[in-house]
Amino acid sequence: MGRGKFKAKPTGHRHFSTPEELLAGTSARPRTFKREEAELEEEESEEEVEVDEESEKQKGTQGIIEIDNPNLAKPKNLKAKDADVGRTTELSRREREEIEKQKAHERYMRLQEQGKTEQARKDLERLALIRQQRAEAARKREEEKAAKEQKKAEARK
């Protein structure tokens, strides 16, 4: 007898038939076992017939109204004979945006090289100013160098 709220497991109560009992047909196996096996075989044969009928039947209003459901999984693998050669593949939104972004960048860089963008104009102005400052600085250095040489020449005389 079990104690507490847990029931004992039925594993200790198993009875196994001996080979002699099996041959004699006097085993302790329930008589309904053969009937259950026969019923299972009948159900399997009926299921094969039902599978054909189910493919023809459609649930709800599917048979009345044909709806193109975009969420339905479409077959991913196409056979070579089913492929449409003339049709081009459609790009996804992300792919289209990526291509547009690359084209815009290329267009901008071409304009940048030609100096037609605002940023290019500012850069060219800054570059011209820097060149002018460097040219003035170089001229001053030349003048100072020439002045030093004159002083040295005068000091030698």
C-alpha cells in the first residue's frame, strides 16, 4: 500500500507470458487485443481513401472564393522546365534602395570632381586661399634671403 499523496508505479505488477502459454493460446493477454489490431488495419485502409477525398474538399469559403494569400508559403524551388526565362526578377525594397543610394553617391562624386557642388566650390576657394598664402610666404622668404645675402656682401667689403 502506498503512503502519502504519490501513487505507486505499476511496473512491479507486469505479467509476462511464457512461450508455452503463447503456443497453447492461454496467455493472460486480453482478448480485445486481436480486435484492436483488426480495427487499426481497417482504419489505415480507410485513411488512404480519405486522403483522396480531403484533397478535393476545401474548408470554409475556399471552394467558393479563390483568394491569393500573400502570407502563404510559396514553393521556393523551381524546376528548370517551370522557370520563365523572359521574366526578370523583382528586387526587394532594400535592394532597390541600396542601388539608388550607390547611384546617387556616384552622381555626387562626379559633380564633386567637376566642382559643381557647394562643398566642392568651398573646397576650391579654400585651396586657392591657401595657395595664395603659401605663395606670399615663399616670396617673403625669398626677399629675406636676398636681404641677408646683401648684408653679408656689404659686410665683406
